[in-house]
Amino acid sequence: DTYVGLIMLYTAFNIPYVTWMMRGYIQDIPVELEQSAMIDGLTRWQVLHKVVMPMARGGLFATAVFTFIFAWNDFIFALILSKSEVVTYTVKVTGYFGSQSTFWSKISAMSVLGVLPMFVVVATMQKFIVRGVSMGAVKG
């Protein structure tokens, strides 16, 4: 029932998805670029930092946005693992549905506040998302 526990759980469940998504973007980078950078005197870490990561930036941003949306909208982990100290917005919204009455105004306000961060993230990273999604497409 802590933030650290939920963060670790969401990280553990998103690592396979991130690995699968980024694999396609990294494979699209020609090996010859890495080899030529190493011939020019860069180490493996410098090649990763100065050649591979800038070229995979679009895919990294697209993957980050999709991962953020998955973690932000997740309900079941937060419902099971959070009791009173840590409550995510998806769990909080369900608290306004009752057997006797439903607080539609609070549900509407929480829904708008819950969707707002996703709109902000997607709006700020829109050019990277379009480039990243199209970059990982199958070429034929």
C-alpha cells in the first residue's frame, strides 16, 4: 500500500512490453552505423548514447506514451494492492458508485481530471509519436 510498491509493480509488468516495442526500432538502425562509429574511436556505451539512442528517439517516445497510458489506466493492480494510503484515480472513481446513489458530478470531474494528463502527454509528444509509430512498421 505504497507508491513505491505500485511503481515497482507497473515497471515490472511494462518491461516486457517496452522490450518488445523497442526491439523493432533498434533493429531498424543499420549495424554499419554502429560499426563505423566504433571505427572512429567510440566505445560501445558512446555508440549507444551518441548513435543508437538519437536514432531510436521516435520509437522511445512512442513506447513511453503507450506505456504511460497503460499504467495510468490500469485498474486491477491498484484495486487489489491499494487499501487506504495509496489510491489511484481509477479506484477512486469507483468509490462514487453506490448502491443507494451515484455521484455523477464527482465521477465526471474525476474522469476529466484522469484523462487530462494523457492529453497533455500526447499533445506534447505528438510529432515523436507519429514518427515512432511509422518507423516501427513492417517494410516490404
